[in-house]
Amino acid sequence: MSSSARVAGVEVPTGHWIGGGRLGSARTFADHSPIDGALLAEVARGGAAEVEAAVSAARQAFGGWSRTSRERRAELLHAIAEGIEKRTDELARVETADNGALLRSHLRGVMPRAAHNFRFFANWLVDELAHPEFDTRGHRNQVSWDPAGVCALITPWNAPLMLATWKIAPALAAGNTVVLKPAEWTPLTASLLADITAEAGLPDGVFNVVQGFGAEAGAALTEHPDVRRISFTGSVPTARTIAAAAARNLVPTSLELGGKSPLLVFADADLDLAVRLAVEQYDNAGQVCLSAVRLLVEEPVAEEFQRRFLERASLLRQGDPRELDTDIGPQVHPRQLDRIDGFVRRAVAAGATVALGGEPNSELGGLYYRPTLLTGARPGSEILTEEVFGPVLTLQTFSGEEQGIAMANDSRFGLAATLVTGAPARAERVSARLVAGTVWVNCFFVRDLRAPFGGSRESGIGREGGTWSFDFYCDVKNSVYAQ
Ligand code: NAD
């Protein structure tokens, strides 16, 4: 038995999606909105039994789907994209109710990107995924990308549908079947996506969703012996648990994890641009893995940078994310708000100065944390080394290129780095030495799905995007034919 809930005017199924049908669980969990704490839904709370059913459905569906022609698979992925496009408004409203991120961003950027994920990998499969051939002493080598099997996908709450589709689309395009376990704080859009895949005509069992907690459904899924790939986006501690489970079954794992990325501003930079990029780091209330939260500014311009930054940041409108002129909404969950506040309090106790914000927004109440800038933090201190995942930036100064690079790289993470400079030669020199999966020069968050995406150091293992995604989701095979 399964049911549904009405969220933001949309009927959202609250059960799992297994083998092309809805399934409830004896237990449920409460899903609250970060906007006002309202109860949105009681969602099915899956465990080992539901995971068993979903993996089994995915395994059964694999034979047919993996042998379906590339063209037909691509056609179905385009149909899913079309379904997302048609329901953009509903998906955006439900996502905003569920995770508190701006409706404006969901409408203009996030949901279109979710659809684009499907279109991109469908096109890449048909147009770009070459099968190289070469000759060895009269033998013809032919490389093929064979689907791997059942893929377990585990996703976080900060961009639920977008991050899920970034994994689902290449996994399905490659001919795999999928079991998705969405984050328990934001389970709803995955449920709508299941409806969309069914409407698009995706065969039963090719895409499955098990709702529930990480330690229950998530653990059962990543430990399942029939899973052939695990793709995870989330925190470092969870990644360690998943990597241990994957090691037992020797399953290739893609890990997209946290960050503590730098934004380097050189004295020769266009300061207005630097300030604009720095203020952008408050997007999604700071709940973005790629955020450049460590502002590193060259000494001669540091004072002027800070003055202009404070001027611009003070114009940000904090409030209800459903209003289209809001710039910063709430944090996702009371636990996150407390965590952020704890980081800031400890930083101040350890000697940092609050230049902006530094506390929850008491005028708004609820889960709103003021955009915050801390200066004077002690090198090596917690606020400079741990991922806060909230609207908290630090500002440090440096003297000369060597010191700037050293400070930027002084992190156990290596997800992204942004640098602002007016000197093209410096841009090349510095970006070559930064330890990061992505370096942005005089820009931020420009993403092309053809590009490799992933992190260095503790920010992750593996790269996805373009053929890198197919490398991960496939067993790459070389066949040698005697001529
Ligand atoms: P999290 O690790 O707590 O949870 C992520 C997912 O893992 C959830 O679905 C959760 O239920 C599941 N999970 C938890 N324990 C599990 C277990 N033992 N076995 C299997 N699954 C388990 O992370 P979060 O708090 O939801 O997300 C925030 C983190 O994600 C931040 O560190 C952020 O930087 C990172 N992130 C990274 C990227 C990237 O692309 N690099 C993108 C977005 C977020």
C-alpha cells in the first residue's frame, strides 16, 4: 500500500518506486519544510527488504535494457527530459518546499539543468561515444563500453533532483539499471521523477527509488552484492563508510564530496568582478559543495575589497525562498543551522572577528542564518579547515603569488578554486599549481557537461562528465579480432 501528499499544490507519491510500481513501508519518516517547519509528508522508510526488492527488479530489467539499442535508449532519455521540462514549475515548487532553496533558481537554472542532464548524455551516447579501433600485427582491436549492471546512486539534499539526474542520466544511457536512494531531508522530487520516467515509457525496473535513511536503506544498498557501481555525492564521513562497503564487494565507486575552496584575489584583479564573485558564494545559503568560502585577498587591495564586499553583501535580501526577489533562503534543517552557529561561535571564541552577520536572523526566525564574513581567523583553525556548508565566508590576506598559492592549497580538500587576476600569464601559472578538480579564472560556476567534474584529495575519487561518465558506468572492453 502506498499513498501521496499534497505539497505546494502538487500531488507527490510518498512510497518507493520499485519494478514500475509504488510500494509503501510499514514505517515512515516525517519530511518537514525548512521554510516554516510545516510537515510536508510522511514518507516510506525503506530498509533491507525494500532494497532487496529494488535491486532484484533492477537486475531483472538489466537484460532487456542493456540490449536495447543506443538510439532507443537515447529516445527514452529525451522523453524523460521533456517530462521534466513540462513539469518544471511543479518540480521547482516541490523542491523549494522540501529543501528551502530559491524558487527563482529552481525555475531558471536547476530544473532546466536536470532536463539537460538527460538530453546531454542521450546525445553523447549517440553522437560522441566512439568505439576506437586500431590494428596490432594484423589483428583488429575494438573498444566497447559495456553496461556494468545495477548502479546504486546515493544523493544529498542541497540540489536533490539536479544531482540525482547527473548520475541517473549517464547510468541509464550506458545501458545500466538504477536504484536511487535520495537524501531523507529531501525525498520528494525523486518521487516525481519516477512518475516522469513511467510517463516517458521507461521499462519497469530500469529506474527504482528506495526512500529512507542513510544508515538503513543507504547502507543496505551500498552493501548489496548485486550492485555493480556505486555513485555517491555527499559528505566525507559517509564516503568512508560507503568505500568500506564497496571494498568488500570490490565495486567501483565514484565519490563527489565536500570542499573548502579558495577564491584568490590578486592585486591586479578587477575588484568589482572579484567582489561580485565573492558575494555569489552565499548562493543556496552557502549549501554548495563548490563554494569558494575562503576569500584570499592580496594585501594591497584587501581593505578596499572588504569595504566593497560588505557594501554589496548588505544588499542581499534574506527571506522566503518562494518569493522571486529573495537572494538567500533558509538552511535545510535545524541540525544544519545549529552546526553553522557552532562553527561561528567557536571561530569567534578562537579570535576571529565578525565583519558581517555571525548569527541566525532573529527577525525571520526559523532556519535563517545571516550571510556572514569572518576575518582574522587563526591559520590552521577549525573555521579555515572544516567544511561549514552554510553562508559563512572567511577573509585572509596574502603577500605575493607564492604565498597566495600556498594558502589556497593549504586544505585537505581539492574540489574547486577560483582566481581573479588581470594578468593572463599569472592566471596560467597559478591555475597550473592549484590542487582542484575545477579551476575558474575570472568566473565562477560555469559548467559544461563535456568537462570532467570531480575532486582531488578528500573532495572525492573519480571524474564524471562526457566520456568520463561512461568510463565509470561501463565495463570498458577490448575485443581483438584476427583478420
Ligand atoms: P551525507 O553524507 O550526510 O548524506 C548524503 C547521502 O548519503 C544521503 O542520501 C544519506 O542518506 C546517505 N547516507 C548517509 N549515511 C549512509 C550510509 N552509511 N550508507 C549509505 N548512504 C548513506 O551528506 P549531506 O549532508 O546530505 O550532503 C552534504 C555534503 O555533500 C557536503 O559535504 C557537500 O559538500 C557534499 N556535496 C558534494 C557535491 C559534489 O559534487 N562534490 C555536491 C553536493 C554536495
